[in-house]
Amino acid sequence: MIEFKNVSKKFQDSYILKNFNLKIEEGSKTLIYGKSGIGKTTIIRLLLGFIKPDEGEIYYNNQRLNSKNIWEVRRITAYIGQNIEIANGTVLEIIKSILKLKVNENIFFDQQKLIELFNFFELDKTVFEKEYESLSGGEKQRVLIATFIFLNKKIYLLDEVTSSLDREMKLKVINYFLDKKEWTIISISHDQEWLSAPGINVIKMEGQKVGNH
Amino acid sequence: METTDISSFSLIMAFFMLLYPIILSYLFNLKIIKDSIISVIRMSVQLFIMSLILSYFFQINNIWINIGWIIFMIIFASFRIIQASKLNTKNFIMPVFFALAISNLFVLFYFNYIILRLDNVFEARYFIVIGGMLLGNALTGNIIGISNFYKDIQRNKERYLFYLGNGATVYEAAMPYFRNALISALRPTIASMATIGIVYLPGMMTGQILGGASPQTAIKYQIAIMLAILLTVSLSVTLTIVFTIKSSFDECGIIKENIFKEKQ
């Protein structure tokens, strides 16, 4: 589904990513693991077309990623970045603004289902009326996770989405994602819970050398 | 009723009013003496030249000269907007020019033809003077609007990318910034409408009353011109953003770095 072939990316003359190779099959679950500042986030940004590789190619369904199919990739993707300060307003307003996007126009706003998802991640109903900004980091992460699970996308690009959650909640989130057979998951995380999750492909990044475990 | 003219002597007396601000600046070391004097000189020279130009235009009253002058003012305003917003002139000059031209000429014709019902909408006394007034307001509105729009997206790039990465189009992802830009551009006009008449009489109205018009006529003009200003500002800011958006983002929807004049 997605393939990185010898991809390199420079930032101010030094390589943040060098000859990086990665193959993602549909429905696979991949963890990109490693210290901060070694280009993990760069992989997601490249995949979403936020930046372009300096060398090498990225393929989506055997087609080189370009300014046409990048929009297709974004349409089938749920992207939760490290920066979760994504909007102002109440939680419900933000969810509605996401649902209002043309890409989500066929998704029926089944509030009951959303409430169930929120409950599953231990967010009670009152959270909908709260100002998103006033929530804690962990609550924001769970709001976004639940919302994007509700949207039922094909690809999930998750950048440190469990960093502020307690261990029990981390496991709950990880298991939810791993259990969804049809979803393609690419997760970036420091968390041990992801590393030890059963059946996950771990890509360990160590500086510029990249090993496939 | 004729307006009392100001004689040369009286004008010199007017400049005496500068004395206190200058002394103040000197005493408290405000370091604005030079700036104030330059500004006063500029204002005087510009207005003096303007008076010559205007009397010439009123005398000739040629449609093409009037249109040419308005277009000259629009070009000047376009450069000023881009410069003040610290944006790249090359990318922005054409779209900003067309946005200003369309919105100003449209409102100007509406005002002169539909509201004032002039036989000759190009009549210099109305066309140039009202056109200039609308343009002046569009200028301030656009400086606020367009620079807010692009700076906001740049400053909140991660938010913008969040929506883009989740399948939003450029227009959808930029919508919150568009909304904010419009609000901040329109706020000064809306705020001044609310206080007009109570605290101060706007320049145009004051001028008309001094010029001998009845207060009833003056307020009708003022109401109409305020509404025309509101329309011009909102229309021109909308068009400026819509016209510049296409060339300011690349094919992947990412804001181009080179649209800013200098590194942010």
C-alpha cells in the first residue's frame, strides 16, 4: 500500500532521514520507535505531503506520491499529530467542524455511537460541552482518538497519541487499534506499551541507521 | 452660504498648534520631533499637490482622466497594502490590484448611480473623491485582513496541517483564518459606526456642514458612505484572499515560504 524507497530528507545540510526504506501493507500495524529528534515525525510528514523527499521515492498503491494522489492519501487517512492544539471551541463544535469537511460528508453523525466511544475511553458525556482548550493533555488525546475512530478511516497516522495517558489507558487504545483488522496503523511512540504490543511490526530508528526488526 | 476661507496668515496660525506637541516631545524626550515634522511636511505637501490636481480634474472633468486617476490610486494602494503586510510584491501585486479594482469600482458605481442617481457617474467631484474615500478604507482593511490571514496560517501551521492531513481542502483548512481575517478587518469600521454621531462627527460630515450643506443632507451622505465603506472593505478583503490563495499554496496545499518578504 505504502512504500518508502531510499528516502532521504535533509534539514539545513544534515540528514534527518537517510536511505530510509519502509513497506506498509494494507491492514498492517507498524510502530516507528526511537529517540526523539531522529526523524520519526518526518516520515509521517513525508507521507502526507507536508514536505518532499530530497532523494528517493514514496509510493502509494505502486504509484509515486505526487500532487494528485496525495489528496487521495489524505482523504483516507486519520492523522493525529503531536500538536493537539487543533482548534478553539467546545469539543462538540470541533467534532462537528471535522464532520463538516467534504471528505466526511457521507459519515452519519451517530451521536449515540460517539458517546459509546467516548465512554469506552473514559470520557463522560459532559466533555462534549467543555471547551477543548480547557481539557488536560490526556483528555485531548482521548477526544481525538475517539473522534477519529468514529470516522473509521483506512489509514491511521498516530504521532505520540498515547504519550499523556496512563498505562491502562495506553493499552486500551493500543488494543483497540490493533484489533481493527482492516485499518492500516502507523504509530510513532516512545511508549513501551506499543513496543510490546503483540503482532506489531517495529521499525527501530537509531540515528541515521535504520534497522527493520 | 459659503465656507469661510482660511487665509495664508491663518494657516500659519494653524501651524502654531504644533508648538505644544513639539515642546512636549522635547521636554519628555519622546524622540518624535523629527517624525512629527516630517509627517506634517508630508501631509502639507501631499495635500497641496492634491488640491492642484483636484482643481485641475474638476475643471477638465474628463471621464478617462478620472478613471485613470482612480486606477493610479488603486495601484498605489495595492503596493502599500503588500508592503505594509510584509508580503512578496511579485506574487501579490496582480491579485491585490484586481481585488481592489473590482470591489472599489463596483461599490463606487453603485453609490454614484443607484444611490446618488448621478447623470454622469464619472463626475470628478464624486467619482474621485468618493472613490478615494472608499479606497482609503479598503487599504486599512486589507492591510489588517491579508496580513492576518497569511501570518495566522504561518503561525498556526500545525493546526492547518492537521486539517489538511485529515482530508480537508485548502479552502476548508484555511477557513478559520479567513474568518478571523475578515473579523479583524471589519471590526474598526463596525466599531466606528456604533459611536458615530455621539462622540464625534466624521470628517466627511463635518466638511459638508462647513461647506454649507444642511445637517440632514450631511447625515444621509454619511450613512450611505459608511455602508459603502463596510461593503468595500468586506468585498475587497474577501476578493484579495480568494485571489491570492491559489498562488500562495503549492499543489500539495502547503503554504509557500516565498510569499513572505522576509523570514518570519
